[in-house]
Amino acid sequence: MKRRIGILTSGGDCPGLNACIRGVARASYSQFDTTILGIQDGYAGLISGDYKEMKQSDFSGILTLGGTILGTRRTPFRDMRVIGEDNVDKVKSMKENYKKMKLDCLVCLGGNGTHKTANLLSEEGLNVIGLPKTIDNDIWGTDVTFGFHTAVDIATEVIDRIHTTAASHGRCMVIEIMGNKAGWLTLYSGIAGGADIILLPEIPYDIDIVADAVRRRAEAGKDFSIVAVAEGAMTVQEAAMKKKERAAFREETGFSGIAARIAKELEAKVGVEARAVVPGHVQRGGTPSAYDRMLSTVFGVHAAQLIAKEEYGQAVAMIGNKVGHNPLSEVAGKTKFVPQDAQAVKAARSMGISLGDK
């Protein structure tokens, strides 16, 4: 049976997207007669009908390539049913273009927002499969997402490099790691990089406790400290606020980034020389690690197997070290946060790493 498969990448880019696209394509070509259509710039391309028919040669030489050959864009789920000034009914347009392309299935590579829209389209009657990519590792139902392992490697290397300059100058270095809602990347890279203090969105911090940790190190003769902080970390006071209240509070207090704020406060409270380091999008760029190439590939192959069996409405996942899948309806709208009792959290505390709460 011939299959027409549409593939799109949505949301932020990350290492492993091209490897996963390749896995879907090569497994599909080998299992059944297929035509693959590459949809440009995520759901934006599905809305506008921007796509091209791919050749098998398009999937050669992309295993080690970072980013995405299909382009990506953020099209927030909250806006999908909102008709804006362009007067475009996004859901209607996506359904119409799916039919114009004569697709048998749409494969969506992305994070939480991507999966929510994928589930919306599934509920609208389209055949959809989701593939979990994000450096945040926060998609519910999967032990790991592709892109996370590479980002941990990169963030850890940043911390490693900061160690040497921190030690040379006797400074406290505050490194801002990506992760707005979930702190997996900060937790793993912080432990791997030997950070002294790790601050996560899931564990609101007290700046006085953070300052005490830095002060104790100084009193013990350790003249530098490394603080790894997730970009979405917040104080106990901020955690008690609603989102709009927190935004207003930060605007009033001149908030310019979590690392910059903490560095300034530590200088004032402890008297240390502190610097903020923001590696930013470096963490999501470049070639995927060997592990992410493997993970992306097997995820893509599993998606092709689901298509062969016509098992749609599924999100591919790693469950107990085995590749499987969950219903999109169970994944959409859920975030996998770092639990307070996570093994890595317990390990960090056992080694004397401060998490800013006690």
C-alpha cells in the first residue's frame, strides 16, 4: 500500500531533528511504497500550504547535521483557534492543506506545544504521530527526549570552562542554563559539571540560603563558587505569585535575567566578585551527540512502524529503556517536571550541593 507522509518540525530547534527525520524517511522507504512531503516552518507551513515533495537523496548526509532541514517556527497552541487580523482560520486551513496534500499521515517533531497541536489535529480527524524533541526533557510519558543529551553535554562543557576562569580569578560565577518550566537540563549539567549550587524552577530558592552556601565555601578556603541556575528559577516569594503578578514584580525591580540578578545579590550579601554567564542558544545548536543520533533514529523508525500498522494518534516515547508510544491525548498538555524526590536531586543533596531551599 502506498503512503503519503507529511513531516514537520515545530517549536525551538535542537540537535537530532534531522537524524529523526532521516529515521522516519529511511524506515518508511524500506517498509512500504511512500511519498514524503516536507512541510516548511512547522505548523505555519501547514497553515499556509508551504511544502515540497522530498526525494530520497534529501535524507542523505543529514544524520550529523544540527537544526532542521525543514525549518521551524513557534506557532503557539493558544493561538490555534484564534482568528487574527489576517482572518485565517488556522485549524480549518491545516485540515484543508492536509487533504490537498492527500496525506495518509502527518508526523510532527516537537515539544509540549507541538504535541498539543498534534493532538488537536488528531481530534479533528487527521492521522497524526508525535515525536518528542526538546532540550528541556519535559515531555510527559517519555523517559528522555532527543536533543536533551546533546544539550547536557554542551551545558556541562560551559560549566567546565567556567570553572577554570572562576578558580583563576577567585570569582563566583552564576551560569544561566536553559529551562523555563523544568530544570532537568540544569540539574544534570550542574551535577556533571561540578556546580556548587543548583537552582531549579521546581524548587523555589531563598537568596539568603544561596548566599550562606557561597559564604561557607569562602570560609572553608574555597575562593570560588559555581552556581548553575535554570532560566525559569524563581524565589520563594515569586513562586507564591501568579504569572502576571510575577512579571509585574520583575519589571518593577528591573529584572534583566535570573543569573544577572543572583550575581548582583551575591556581591551585595557576601562581598564576593560575581559574574553572570548566559550561554543561551549555544545549548541547542550544533551536531547531535552519538546518543541523540541513535535515539532520534530509533524514534523515527518506530514512527514509521506505527504508520505501517496505521496506529495513529500516538506519541513515540522511551519507556523503561524500550521505545514505545503513548496516546497523544494522554501526552498533550502535560509537563514532566523534576520531582522533589528525584534520584538526581537526592544525589545532589547528598554531595552537599545546595538547591537554595535549605
